[in-house]
Amino acid sequence: METITNLTQSLIKSSVKPEQWKPNVTVAAIIERDGKFMMIEEFSHGRLVYNQPAGHLEEGESLFQAVEREVREETAWGFKPEMAVGLYMHPSPSSEVTYLRICFSGSCYDHHPDQPLDDGIHKVVWMSPEEIRQNVDRLRSPMVLSCVEDYLAGNRFPLEYLKHQLR
């Protein structure tokens, strides 16, 4: 009897698949004007940090829709993605979450200055590349500077490389 019980338990354990690991997909926007980059100053884990306008991809959205929405919510500006800058993967040191960031460059239009910004957003600031580098300890993640450096290095690829097949 004990052998049958052990065999049954082994079969049950072997048929239960562990949950598949998946990164959290985020999008970010590089917006340059007069040699400065639009950044947001936001509260994260109890401290004030700098980030590009960025956030999570939501179910049913394309990557383009996600970055347009995030820029609008965090800066009150419309955003038109024009090129992709890169893909970045970063395991968060403060949690077991790994982020997969798709960074876009593009331009802003249609500012709504009276629009309230997302919770946690302190303000929108424009920073030179040197100011961003000088504040590396205040960046939300290493991906922020990587995106800027890649953009400055001329890394771009056409949006047509990103395929969307939504329901």
C-alpha cells in the first residue's frame, strides 16, 4: 500500500508544472530637445529617482500604444514613437522581478499642462547627458543610462522590426 501511495504522490508531483518564469515587460521613451532629455522625477521604494517616461505593457496593448499611454500619463504630453533604441533586461536587486524594457525614441506634441500626472510622479525635468551621468545614483535602474547612452551612440532600428498581432 505504501508503494502505491508513494507512486501516486510521485505521479501527481511530476504532472504539476512549475509556473513558467516571465519578465515584466516595460516600455520607455527617449525624448530629446535642444540636447536635453525629458526625464521624470518620481518616488520609487521611498526615494526620489529619475527615469524616462516608462511603464508596464498592459494586456491588449501594442508596444506603441503602451509607450504613448505611459508618456501621456507621466508627462501630460502626446508622444509619437519614431524609432526603437534597444531592448534591455535587468533583474531588480530589491525583488525577484526581472524587467524587459523596450526603449523608443520619438517626439512630443499636444501638451496638456493641467492634466494630473500619474501617482508617484513628482515632476518632469529636462536633463543634459552629463546631468544624467552625474545623477547615476538617483536613476531608477541602470537601464535609464543605458538607453540614453545607446541613443547618443546612434542605436536605432525601424519600428517595422516590431511586429504586433493583437486579439
